[in-house]
Amino acid sequence: MRNKQTVLLVDDEQPILFTANLMIRSTGVAEVVTLDDSRKVLPLLSEQEISAIVLDLSMPFMSGIVLIDEIGREHPDIPLIVMTGANNLDTAVQCMKAGAFDYLVKPVESERFLACIARALEVRALKEEMLSLKQHLLEGRVEHAAAFSKIVTRQQGAAVDIPISRSRRRICAARSDHRRDRRGQGIVCAGGARFERPDRTVHRDQYCRPR
């Protein structure tokens, strides 16, 4: 997990906030923000960058269902985990359709809770990396350009020379043989498999070729 990631806990029960806060911090997350008033969630999201949200459904002032819709509309990239005492299938389906990342029923086992948080943070990190890469490509800048130094391109749409490993060459050769052999001469397979057809048998070899 990244040190800069921040998890937001929203629940009107202070003991739950306290316990969940300690559990999440024990995994290495640097910052955990807790709120017991659902009305403060949207203003906070507009002011602070949040990596994942854990939200209760049954809260005064503004229900969790309403918040899920609002967060999904204004902050669709933030994974939102519902953690509630409502063990109801219809409610779970409604939350997932509204954009919830996961639905947990209280009391939640600590292992499952932390695993869900880890997945949400990982998804958030991947989205950020994809967005960063897209921005660099649009701006014509690539970080760690040395990693691409062996790629040689030619102008006017000519071939691209890219170093590949021996195993990759063997796979490409097998696929090429398979394409050439699709006109009824049999099936070519890679990796030492054995495949039989009514009219022809392909035997085990480094690449299986028709007899």
C-alpha cells in the first residue's frame, strides 16, 4: 500500500470508528479520517484527497444510500465500501448498482475487512497510475525513458524492432505455424500437448505438427 493513501470511515457509532481506525492503521495506511456526521462527507471530499471510503448505511441526517449516489456522481474514482448491519439482499443489490465497491455486513471479521480495504486501495492506485500514464502520453512525456531505449522505430509506418526473449520467439513461431495450417492440414499446438482429430493425429513434440 502507498503511504500517501487515506481512508475515510463514516459511521455514527464511535466504538466502530475507533476499532476500524486501529485495524486499518495496523496495515500501514498513514492516514485514516473518521466522521460520525454524514453531512460532512461531501464537503470533506471536495477539500481532501481520499483513496477509499467505508460507509455505514443507517445514519441520521443523510442516509448511506443517498451518499452512495452523490459520491458516485461527484467522485466516481473513489472505491466505496458499505459496512452495515442491514443483512438484506435487496439493499446489497441496490448499493452495488449505485456503484459500491463491496458490501460488508456487521459484525465483519477483521481479515475480511482488511482484505477488502487492501483491494480497494489497490484499485485506486491502479486507476491513478493509468491516469498518470495517459497524461504523460498526451503530453508527449514518458517517465523512465531508459526502459524503452531498446525499441527502435522506423518512419512511415515501417516495422518496429523490439527485442524479445527466446521463449517469446518460440510462442510466436507456434502461433505462426497454427495460422499457416488452418486450411485443413491439421492443428499445430505449442507446449507438448496432444490433440486428435477424426482425420488426422497430432503427436507430442516441441511444437506439435501434423503427420
